[in-house]
Amino acid sequence: MTAPLIDSHCHLDFEAFDRDREALWSRCRSGGVHQLIIPGTDPEQWGRARALCDAPHSNWYFAAGMHPWWQERAVEGWEAVCRDFLAHPRCVAVGECGLDKLIDTPMGEQESLLDIHLELARGSDKPLILHCVKAHNELIRRLKRHRFPRGGVVHAFSGSEDIAQTYWQMGFRLGVGGVITYERARKTRDAVSRVPFEALLLETDAPDMPVSGRQGERNSPEFLPLIAQALAGLRGCTEEQVARQTTDNARQLFGI
């Protein structure tokens, strides 16, 4: 592929990459991955992500938000701190935020935290990076109460074509990750093959969500071309077309 790839959701700041981050990124660039976005998880992590993105010659960007898994870290005053990070030129989105039915935090508490992020997105004029696990109906209902000129992306989308089309019609793109490399993920594979190409972004969610054949291993942004290859097969197009379109989509959404 001659077109560069963008990993729109990669936790390259995590400890799992501390030993070989620089060497790994060199391999990524050799494989065609030229930019990435580090999503936010909690206030302490935002600073680490910013420092990595501020490094000389970095081609990385970050987001600021409270991941629902770490909601207890939303200490008093976190919104003001978040606004400061959102003003940074390398901060391109609000999130990762959202709803998750597989955790113990009551849905009402998760929705209250999500509402704060929705206000932050509107106030900062930045797109959202959304986390959704078995809560599409609740998330869609919440989003319909607001208007988001910049839209956003539903990270690690796993759902039907109807749900995918609903998000797209609301101005939200879909993060396409390693799940589509598994033949058993028929519903999601079908959805990403049918929605408009303009709706799709590529992502790895590294170090999690490994591609098929690498279960149990550390995932890495260097495997993003394998996801591009799978998407090309599902849509009946070339990998070059996937690279060009998804990179254009990411640059348009995040303004990079």
C-alpha cells in the first residue's frame, strides 16, 4: 500500500509497550502505519499521552476522557482539568467515554458521566470517541438528545447493519478492528461491508483485541494492515482503496 494508514484507537501509552515502544513504531512506519490516536482513560493517563505526543517528530495525537471502567478516578474537578487538556493542539477528541453493561457500575452513574462528556464535546467543538458494550440502544437514545456538529466514532464497533446505519445517520463513524478478522463475527462483518465507506475508521485497540491467529498475544498497531486486508476482502475492493478512504475519514473527523 502506498497510502498511509492511521490507527484511530491505540493505547500505545500503556505499560505493555514501555520496553519496545520506539522499535515497534519503527516497524509500524515500515509497514505503512504513519499516525495514531491515543484515547483517554483517566486524568493521570492524559498527561502521559500528552508527553508522548509532544515528543519531537511524533506523529501521534491523543484524546481526553474518562473510560467507564475507571469511573472511580473521576475525582472532583476532573472536568476543568479535562478542558485544559482538550485545549492542547495535539488533543483531537473527547473520550474514550461511554456505556458498558458488563461492568458493575450502575447504568445511571455511567449515563451521568457520559452526559458530562457530551457537554465537553459540544463546548470544545471536538468529536467523541465512544465505548459501547451491549448498550447501543441506551447510547443512541442519549446521543439523540444532543447535536454534535463534529460527530465522533463508536470505537470497536460490534453490531448489526441497522445499528451501524443509525450511528452513521447521526454523524458517527464506526471503528473497525480485529473482530472483523474472525469469521464467526458474521453480523459485524456484514455491517462493515454494507455501510458507506465514509463511515469507517481502522483501529487496533492495542494491546487488546488481537487479530485472528494471534489470540493471547499482545496486540500492536503494526497489525493494522491485516485489518485493512480483511476489510478489503469484505468490501470487494483493494487494500489501497481501504487505506486511502479510511485515512481520509480519520483525518476529516479528527482534523489531523
